[in-house]
Amino acid sequence: MQFPLSPRNRKSPFYEAQIRHGMTHFSIYNHMVLPVSFGNLDAEYEALMERVSLWDVGAERQVEVVGPDALTLIQYVSARDMSDCRIGRVRYAPLCDNDGIMLNDPMILKLAEDRYWISIADSDVLFWCKGIALAKGYDCKIFEPDVSPLAVQGPRAEDTVADYLGEWVRDIPFFGFEDIEHDGIPMLVCRSGWSGQGGFELFLQDGSRGLELWDAVWKAGEKYGIHPGAPTSLERIESGLFSYRGDCGGSATPLEVGLEKYLSLDRQDDFIGKEALLAEKERGSSRRLVKVLLSGDRMQFSSEHPWPAFNSEGQKVGEVRMASWSPLHDSNLALALVSTSVVGGSFFTETPEGEKLEATHLSMFPE
Ligand code: THG
């Protein structure tokens, strides 16, 4: 099977560097190419855990909201209170529809009192926000700016970025950022990234400088053993980072997938989904995302399809969403969205090849 890329599948400003480093696997994210692997998942995992890994995450698009009603729009679409967020800080903030179903789980960056970037996961938040602003008559501009994040992750990420940009970056707090220009390249330097190993994201603000930025970070990271990589489905499950669509298929609420601590349900002001989420919290969720160990042989890449989950009586109780081999647990590790009736116990799943596997409870996600 081939996957012919076309101009519809946008490439990031770092794309040529991915080809140069021998990218072997990619995915499509926000209609763009998102690198997945350079052919050796073990080496990529090791570089992330022990050294430093450089990721083209340009597919994490920004939705810029600017103008007098920018905060009003942000507050209405975000289930997390952003009203007391300071300039230069980021919050992880689920967006929901009126039924409380999560539409995206972006990071929201506050650039100025009247200017925000919604750094999105894989769904069309631009259209959602434009539609809401139009219907509500909000006075703000909503567009996709020329911004592409490059992630530097791993225990030597800070040394790498400090060698490139200066020692001052060590003082940037988690989910804090600075808007700078370095050697004429405009970028926002943020301590963030979709791994539990620490690091930075450089939000490039001029797509024509992508390869220059990639090469400069690469050069700084060489003495720390920098390696080309990508967000890994394995490490992020181990670290408890949620993947919108991957973990829920676009039909779950943030309460079901363990994101309650990122919701501000006691807010005075209204936001989309508030009533539904409060009602769900009151009656208790009927499903929950859990981390489980899966029996069976070592899997290579993460599973392609969700697999059905069954209880011991053979009744369907949900889905195994993502499964991957975990060196940390020396077992296959999976995330499953299942009925609360089996949460905490074991259940079964069946692969497309007809193999029956047992799932043993490890923890609630994201703990
Ligand atoms: N970087 C940028 N944009 C993004 C992502 C990113 N957009 C899409 C996707 N990732 C959004 N999802 C997440 C999920 C988790 C985190 C960040 C983005 C995260 N969570 C921390 C945790 O759970 O420990 C901290 C959350 C907090 O304390 O507020 O970092 O990676 N640019």
C-alpha cells in the first residue's frame, strides 16, 4: 500500500530536514505531515530518555485570536479559566462542545492582554472559533499565523537550547515563554513539549527560516548526542500525556479521559459544555480511560485500529485505543476507554488477527 502525498498534505518548514535525516514513517496531523520515525524506534526512545531529541512538530498549528474580545472568545470556548493567566504563560485547556464532548486539548499561550495562540491538537479549531465569533458578534480577528513549533526534548534539551540561545533560557519556568529574535530568526521560546522528559519548544515565526533553525539547534545539540525524533506514542503513554483522537476517537468528555484537573467547573462565567460537564460530574462518568498491561508478543508500532474490549462474560465494555511495547514495563502497554464496570479489574481484547489478549489494570489515566 502506498500513501501518495500531495500539495493538500502541507509540510512544515522543517520538512526537508526530515527527508535529509531519513524519515521512514509519518502520520497526518492537522492535514499536515507529522514525522513518526527515522527507522529505529529503540534508538529514538533512548535518545529521548537519555540525551536529546529534535522533533518537527510544525503540525501543531496555532490559532491566533487578537482584538478587544479575544479573551471573551477564549473564555467561552475554553473549559479552563484563562482570565487570571499572565502574559508569557501557557495553560493546557480542553475545548468542548455543548454536550461536553472534547473537540481539542490545546495549550493556550497568552501573548498580550488581547492576543492568544491556541496551540492545537488534531482538529479544526480555526473553523470552530471563527464560527463562534461570528455567531456571537465578537470583535476579534482569528487566523492561522506563520508559526511552526520545533520541539527539543530530553534530559540534555536544556543544555542544547542554552548553548544555542544563552544561559538565560534555564530560568524559563514550565509553561512559560519568551518572544525573541536570535540571529534574525523570530521565535517564541517555551518550556513545554509532548514528553515527560522536559525540554523546550521553539515556535518559529517565519516559515522561510525553518531549515536554518533546525540546523542551528542540531549543531548546538551535537555534543549532547542529539538525535532526530518525533512524539512517541510509547513515552507519552508512560508519562500520562493525552492524545486527542488517538485516545478517544473524538467522542469522549474530558472527565472520561482523566483531564478533570484542567477544567474550571466552578467558574462563574459561562463556557461551552459547562452544563453538560457539571451534570456528568454530578452523576459520575460511565466510561474511563485506563492504563493497562496487555499480554502477548512485543508489538512494534502502536496499534492501527482500536480493538474491542470484552468483560469475562464476553460483553463489549469499550475499546483498547492505543497499544505499544513498553521497555519500562517490559510488556505491551495500552490505553483503553472502558465502562467503569471493569475499571480496576482485568478485561480482554481481540486483535484483528484474532489473537485474544488479557488487559490488566495498571492505573487510571493519566497517573
Ligand atoms: N505542544 C504544542 N502544541 C500542542 C502540543 C504540544 N498541541 C497539541 C497537543 N500537544 C496538546 N496536548 C497536550 C497534552 C499535554 C501537554 C501538552 C499538550 C502537557 N501536559 C503536562 C502534563 O500533563 O504533565 C502539563 C500540563 C499542565 O500542568 O498544565 O504538557 O505538545 N505546542
